[in-house]
Amino acid sequence: MAGYNPILYPNGEHPDHVVVIKYVPSVGDSKRALDEYDSDIFCGGKNIISVHNTCEDSLLAAPLMLDLIILMELFTRVELKDETMKEFHHMNAVYSVLSFLLKAPRTPTGTPVINSLFQQCET
């Protein structure tokens, strides 16, 4: 998905990693991850750090869901106005500011949202 975003990856560029996700019924709600980080070290050597992680998927998502609900409720009360407008008006029902917390946000048509945390922080 990220590879198709021209803001993140211009033509000819692509992500330099591979992600494989498989459903395993016996694991249930647990999420198991094995991450490997490769780096070059002294005298042409290679260093590989492997990390194995097991956790409950729904417990990882719950705090983010609560944050989204609280922020969405807050934004329903916010009204905006700039120098070209005579009256205050509510924000668009699709809050692009929440895209900071999401991988593939819905946004109003034409909104230039960047789906990358580090690039979002830089802009």
C-alpha cells in the first residue's frame, strides 16, 4: 500500500523491506512477530539482530481506538473560520488530522495526506 503513494515513493522508488502476514488459527488473537535487522560491520562482516514478540492484537489496538474516539468527539465541537469566511463552520466529517494515527486514512478528495509517521513529523 505504501509503495503506491507517490508522496512517499516517487516513480522508480519502492520500499526496501518485505512484510509477510499469515493467519494461523491456533494462535487466535495473539500476534507473533519475528523482526530481523541486518547491518554491515567491520571487515565486511554482517550483523543480524532478531527479535521475537508475542502479544494480544486487540490489546495493542485498544488504546489507539480510545484515542481516535476521544479526538473524533472533540473535533465534532470544533468550528473554524478564516479571513475569507463570514461565519464559523464545522470541520469536514472526515477528519484528515486523524490520519496521523492511521495507516490508510480516509480523507476528503484532494487532501494531501502523507501516510508515513516520520514524513508527517517533518512537514
